[in-house]
Amino acid sequence: MNDLGKVAVLMGGSSAEREVSLMSGGGVLKALQSQGVDAHAFDPAERALDDLKRDGFARVFIALHGRHGEDGTVQGALELLGIPYTGSGVMASAIAMDKVMTKRILVAEGLPTPRWQWLAPDRQAREDVVAVPDTLGLPLIVKPPREGSSIGITKVQGYSQMQDAVTLAAQYDADVLCEEFIEGQEVTCAVLGQGVAARALPVIRIEAPDGNYDYEHKYFSEDTGYRCPSGLPAAEEAEIQRLTLAAYRVLGCRGWGRADLMIRATDRKPFLLEMNTSPGMTGHSLVPMAARAAGLSYEALCLQILQHAALDSTRS
């Protein structure tokens, strides 16, 4: 046994991504136990979080995805309980979970992100919705700003699809985000660490069938291709890593995270789409793949993330 104490792996939960979280958490749990960690599964959908204190858990590995997992709420509860946890703190988790807030910060910091329109509940009438392509062009992306894993997302090809796309997104979030579609290559870049010590892992280039990197292709399909090393020119890879680190730092992330980006085909300019503060850790997941390319095994990755568990209140 090591000196990390009794560890809870939070998995499952109540979000739309429960199924994926259970897969992520199962992998993390097995990996930590194989490294001699006294790790136990803990599903917040089935147990009250204050059981963590009562049962003597010394730290928590958050393998939850989506709402009530990576949006700052669980992080806030753990702050109150005084139990160190993996990943970003309350503020960074809440901001990164909200793609509109993320975009506002990226723009304020001069970091490139696709143009967008935010449709609040009172701006989802037909006349507002059908006017969006006039500003953003077609095709465009419609998505709920506070869900992950491609849930509720539509690639809109024509005006007639807009209303259905907004209705779908609104099933998951009262607000709806419409985003300029960047034609080109999708890439992702993971980060480990905090502040000046944070480092970007090798970039992964994603090759989804017909460019359709949806929920099914992310987690269950064998058709999606992942290129790591990315095969991109060295200067492009370095620029993606630079942008990812910059976004990670301005959002206040710590521990680990993963940015998703698009490289525009016409001029090879990269655009930041979002920052994931509790990325997937399944067999299809991308952070473990990037870590492997950097010489870090899945088990070593899990252990390193756990060792950096912290509280906002004790950050130096």
C-alpha cells in the first residue's frame, strides 16, 4: 500500500453521461488498485456525499462527467467536506462546463474560438432562430452549452433545420449555443499539472466517419481513427499545444484537462472549441492515448492525477 490513504473513485452520478462515467470510473478504480491504492467505487447517485467523510476517505478521484460532476458542484461539496479531489477547482470547473462563459473568457484573452450566438430562453422564438444563419453562415453547430460528449448537438445544413436543432438542444439546457462551423480537422490536446508546471501532451488528430464525431463515435464505435502522433507539421502541433496551455491557464484549470480544437482547412488556423476538466478515461478515451504517446501508462497516469488531488483553499 502507498501513503495516499483511502481513496474514493466518484463514478456514475446523475448526468446524461452516467454510462460513460461508469466506464471511466471502472478503469480508474482498477488501475489505482493495481498500483496498491486503497481505492473504492463511490456513486453519488446512490450515496450521499457526506458518507465520504463518515467513511474516512482521504482523497477523491473524480471520474464523473457532465452536470453534477465536472460543473463545480461536486467540487464545492468536497471543498466543504475538506477532502482533496482531482482536477480543477470550483470556479474553473463551472466556467469550463459552460461553453458560453468559456468563449467569453477566450475572446477576452485574445484566444481564437469560432463565432457564436447565445439563445437564452426568451430568444428561441422562430424569428430569432431562423435569423442565426444570417450571422454565422451555414453549416453551423447547435448545442446545449452545459452538456458534454456531443449530447444534444446538431450540425445544421439549412434554415429549415434550425428550429428542430434548437428544440433538441433545449431538451438538455434552457440556453442554446449556436456556433460557426469550422471546416477542417478536429484535434484534441490534453494537459497535466498546474500553472507554470502544466505541460501539454502530444496532440491527437481525430478521423471520424464523414466527419461525424458524435456520442456513438466517441465512446462505442471502432470506426473512428485517432492519430497520435498526430502527423501534423511540428509548428502546427506546437501552436495547438500553446493555445491549449493558454486556455487551461486563463480558465484557472489544474490537475488535468483536455481541449478540443478545429484546424480550419483554408488557412490551417486552429480554433478552441471547449475545455474538458474531467475527461473520459475509458478504453476509447483520448487522454490515456496521449499519455501513452508521452511514455505514461494508463496506471501511471491515474496515479499521477490522484497524487495532484487538492483543495482550492490549500492551493499555493
